Amino acid sequence: MTETTMPVPVAGGTLDVRVGGRTGPALVFVHYWGGSADTWNGVIGHLPPGQATVRFDQRGWGTSRAMPGPCHLDRLADDLADVVGACVSGPFVLVGHSMGGKVSQLVAARRPTGLAGLVLVAPAPPEPPPTVTEEYRRGLSHAYDSPETVRHALDDVLTAAPLPDAVRTTAVRDSLAGSAEAREEWPLRGIAQDISRAVRGIEVPVTVVAAENDAVEPPRVLREYLLPHIPHATLTTVPAVGHLLPVEAPGAVAAALGDFLTHLRH
């Protein structure tokens, strides 16, 4: 797919946003903590030719590493809203993975003009589960300290299926490409922030794509700590994969997106 890069002004600087295709609704992709726009390479490769897509490195990550903080959820949501406002002229669907799922929930709750739906891929739930303890968060904040800790996180926590070498190399690169503030903000604060009151404002269709062997946001956690707050959401589970659904099972994620878009048209 051919993409063009659009500079989008946001608070404190500019985000380089990759825009491709013209067939809508546009899919606006929002990556996980430690990811980048490239997290979605495989998914986009499975989409129909011409499908409109928007993706970018969130503040503090990848090409946006030098962006100033804060990197808290509300600022990331403001960034996402600015990207949509600058890059999308018609209906769009937010597609958020993990941390990006929580950011997408906040933006969807604002009911932006043109929002047609919300796809949450192994998302962080709006209500933090009891497992998100202070000890857990402190440990998580060091997951991307070094190449060794990143490889451990990828192999022993984030995935349940081996990644192709090139995909794994990109994931390692992305995890090491975060600013110090971005690496700490999500585990120490964002993951524990309760946004359940806000997400009650989400009115568009919502589908949740869970991973059967997800050690971070398992399906049972999403059923207990997400679905009660977005009761009209539907949940499907992809078998035999872990938390990094977009890179472990890009075809399954693309298929779920296709099904969702078909549902919207009918």
C-alpha cells in the first residue's frame, strides 16, 4: 500500500502521520506501549487494496520520541484527536491495541464527528483489574530498560507464538525507542487510571478482539473489567496467540476489521 506522510501539529510539536488508501471508513491505528506505526505492518498488508488507513508513532515513541511530555493518557488522546481532525475527512474507525486501546476509548467517549466504530485489540480495560498492583507496575516500568529485558518481555510475556525474525527485530527496536518519560508513564500511572466513567459515553458499535493466551489482558479480564462498562460491545477470541495480536496474528486482526466494516455497512 502506498502511503504519504503528513505532518500534524499537536501540543509541543509535530507528529508524522502515515496516510494510505481512499476507501472508507478510514481505519485509524493506535499502537501499544512499546510499539510504533510499524506494529500494524502485517495487518495493513492483509487489508483490501485501497482501504483508507492512518497510523503514527505516539508521543514518546519511535519517530515521536523527542516530543515533549507529558505522555499521560489525556495528552495521548488529544494527540489522537488532532491526528483524526487533520487526516480524516469522512467516517472513521479507531483501532487501538493495548495502551492504544485505552487511548482510543477516551477519544471515542468524546464522540468526535465522523466516528463510526471502535475496534479494541487486546485492549487495556477502562477499570484496572486487581492484578495491576504497585509492585506489578514498578516491575513493568523496567521491561524496556535494555535489549535483554525487551527480549524477555517479548518471548516470555507479550507473545504466545514465535514471531518471524524481521517482525521480532522491529518489535525489539520499537521497545527500545521510547523516551524515558514514555517508558514510565504508562506502567506507573496510565495502566492504573480508571476511565470507566468516561467510557459510558461511547455510543458507536464496539468490537473487542481478545487473544486466547494473552498473559497481559486475558479474555476473562476483558469480560470482567471492560464489557460491563461498554455493555453493547461484542468480544471475539483469537486462538493460540498472545498479547501482541497485531504481529502474532495480523491476518486474524485484518479479518476482524473486515467483518466489522461489513457490519457497519449493513
